[in-house]
Amino acid sequence: MTEENPLETVSVITEFNDLTEFMQDDELDRALELAIKCIAQPEIAATKAPKLIVELQAISFKFAVKAVEYATIKKDRAGTDNNHRKNVYYSTKEALDRLVDALKYAARA
């Protein structure tokens, strides 16, 4: 990982644990696992990048669908659990898309 204070690292991992407990979504857990691996080892081998890109983009697609589901079918007022889940899915989808873009760029270099 980067030169970070160990307490900050523990704090981030704790926040991830809180998020996974709230969301109860195995794909979210997998996305977080893959993102942590990218942070810990940013030098991804060119042979591994395509598989990782496809997996992350597929998870991003699922999150986009889940966000729309929570925004339309399970529509709820702001501050509710369903509203929070919708926001997590939207945010995570966007972050995964940016990570995939970075991996594509890195794989070409």
C-alpha cells in the first residue's frame, strides 16, 4: 500500500466492513476486494489486466442496474435504507468505471 499511517488504513478497512455489513452484497464485497488489490499492487501485469477489466466492468453494470432498481421500483424518500443503497450503488458504479478506465490506460502503456 501507499505510505499511509497504519491507523488510517485500519480506519478505511473498518469503513469498508461497515459498508459491506449494511449492503449485504457479495458483488460489492468482490469489487472492494479487487479495488484494494489494485491499491496494494498498482503494477498490474498486462496479462491480468483484461480479465480484471472485464470483471470490474461486469460488476459496474450490475451496480448500475441495482441503482436504477432502487431509484424506481424500490423508490423511497431520502434518508431511508433503500435510498442509501441506491446512492452506494451509483457511487460504486462510477468509481469502478474510473478504475476500469485507469486499468485500460495502464494496460496500453
